[in-house]
Amino acid sequence: MLRKWTFRAVIAYLLIGIAVYVYLFYLAGSTVPDHLKGTSVDPATFLNSREIMLSEEYSKIRNLLYFISTPYEWLFYFLILIFGISKGFERWAESTSRLHIIQSAIYLFLLSVISFVVTFPLSYISYRFSKAYNISTQTFSLWMKDEVIDFWVNFIEMFIIVTVLYWLMKRFKRRWWVPAWLLSIPFMIFMMFIQPVVIDPLYNDFYPLKNKDLETKILALAEKANIPAEHVYEVNMSEKTNALNAYVTGIGSNARIVLWDTTLEQLNEKEILFIMAHEMGHYVEKHIYFGIAGYIILTGIGLWITAGVMNRLVRKKGTELKVTAVSSLSSLPLFLLITSVLLFAASPITNWVSRYEEMRADRYGMEMTNDKKAAVQTFQDLTKSGLSQVNPPFLVKIFRYGHPTMLERIRMVEDFKKK
Ligand SMILES: [Zn+2]
């Protein structure tokens, strides 16, 4: 039985890998449609042939890595269950202490370590690769430092979640997902509140904009959008990457707009102002709050499905999965496996919503700046600095793109008419 399941799981994984490879490298096209050749969306008009070739290669390999990493994680959770490794960790944790809280800390630590070790090769390949294409500028030790911080941040977050979750599972039996959902709401809001002030600074330095001349212009724009001045920050990213970015984060008094210093260094003033106006669009249209609402709904549905599937699987296949009860810690990989599959399955929807919001933010940016040239150039520069595809394959777009494709963004700007 064990051998048969392992064999099937590994074969399924390999088949997924081959299918993705064939799709990305042979079937899917990413060229610009004929009628748009030679226009501002055509990479041939703003990249040299070497950059075009690199961006194609880089995007293909990155997409491949993404699509093989997710099922790799599923395979890992599955094998760790059927080989009884999770069960072994649980026994170990139980033999050390009678206290639930200590048992969950020990179990989770063991699971986190093995999961870190098993996923490390893929993370490392991804890092080396990004470095080879000159996107990442991080030294190995700096990169490793981030990995270690990641490990501990995840561990602490998971420790809180798992301890409470398994306590609820014991206490509420089959209906555990209801209190888990209700508690996830204040927890998530709390995490979003502390993210910019507690978690993000563990990785990078944040400070008010250094370029005072630019700051004045940005603040003038912020005033036009009714955004209080203390919400604009710069982050030191140039020691890690050449890519460009800006984003809106946090809620309440911790809400802020953050610009990577790479963006400030590589783009001209008009482009930066367009990007700022875009970010202000997210802020003004309160996308973070819609995000929270969406998250609450998805978490509810997700936990309900997870509970249903888990209860059923443990009842019917508990022996094979080496899980005696849903509420025993050894079922955690099963919980993580189901939620990961659900998140992946939901990603076309969440990405679609995100792309809609990004489109709105782009429109807002145009309303504020009304500078087509700067906007088009921004998107072209973003393509160049991130070596991204202007017109990615369909599956890549629906599973990976939280922003409209560059082709769509540039087209929108070109067709834009101010109200
Ligand atoms: Zn945006």
C-alpha cells in the first residue's frame, strides 16, 4: 500500500512537471499579436535583442519554478504523512511534555525544520537563478539571513495558529472551523496592523523619503489625493535587487505607501510621480479593506471545505495517512496540504480581483497625472528591470498575475481619456 501510494504520488508529480515544462517552453506563446507589432507594447520598440531573449528565458524558468514548487510542497506533505514521519514527530513531542502548548511548539519546530530542509534546494535554485540574470544583487549570506528570518517569523506565526487551532479541534469536534474562522478575523487584522512596523523592518530598513525635492512634489500629489503626509516611506532594497517596486501596506495608523529605493534611483521624476499616483489610487479606493473583506469570505469557505475534507479523509483513510484523529497534531501536514491546494485553486479568482484593482489604480494614476508618456515609459522600464514578459501565456496570467499584463497596462494608458 505504502509503496503503491508513494509510486503514484511521485509519478503524478513528474507528470505535472513535464506537462508544465511542455506548456511553458513549447506550446504557449508570449509574442505580441500582429496588429500591435511596432507599437509601444512591443518589446522590440524598447528592449534590445539581448534583453528580449533574457526576459523570455528568465520568465519561462521562473514560471516553471513556480509551477513545480507548489505541487512539490503537496508531495512533501503527502509523503511525510504516509511514511509516518508526522506521527513520529507527534510521539516525540508528546513524550517530552504533557502540556499542549509545549507539544505543539516541539512538533511544529520539527516539521518546520524538515520542511525548510526539503524546500531549500528549490529556494536556492531560484535565488541563484535570479542572481545569474542580475535581478537579485544579494550576497549568499544576506540571502541566507533573510531565509533564517523567514523561518522564525513563520514559526512564530504558525505556533500561535496551530496551538489555538488544535485546541479548538479538540474542544469543538467537527465544528472546529467556525470558531477558527471567527478567531482568524481579529488575528489577521492584528497582523496587518503590525506588518509594516514589526515584521517588515526585520528584513529591510524603512525611512522617510531622502530626496527632499521629490518629497515635496509627492506630498503635493498626496495632498491632492487627501493622503496625510506621514504615510510615504522609502525602503532600502538596492542591496538585494535591481527590480523596481512600490506598494501600499498596513491598516489604520500604520497604513503607508512604500517605494523601493531602486525605483527612486532608476526612474525619472515623472515616472515616479505616476507610480505614486497609482499607489495613492489603492489607498484612496481602500483596496486593503476590500482585501480584508475578501480574505474573511475566502477563509470561511476555505476552513469549511478543509474541515469537511479532513474529517472525511481521517475517518476513511486515517490508517494509511497515519493520522488517528483530526485533532491530533500529526494531522497538520494534511491541513496544510488541503489549504495549499485550495489556495492554489482560488488563485485565479484572487488574482482576477487583484488585477481589477490594479487596473483601477492605473486609471487613478492617469486621472491624477494625465501623463501618457511617463506612464508608458514606466511600464516599459518595469518590464526591462524585472525581465518580465509583456504578454505572458494564459495559464501564467491567471495563476500568477496579480497585475494586468504589461500589454494590457500600456494599452489602457494609450487609450485613456481623462474624465
Ligand atoms: Zn498597484
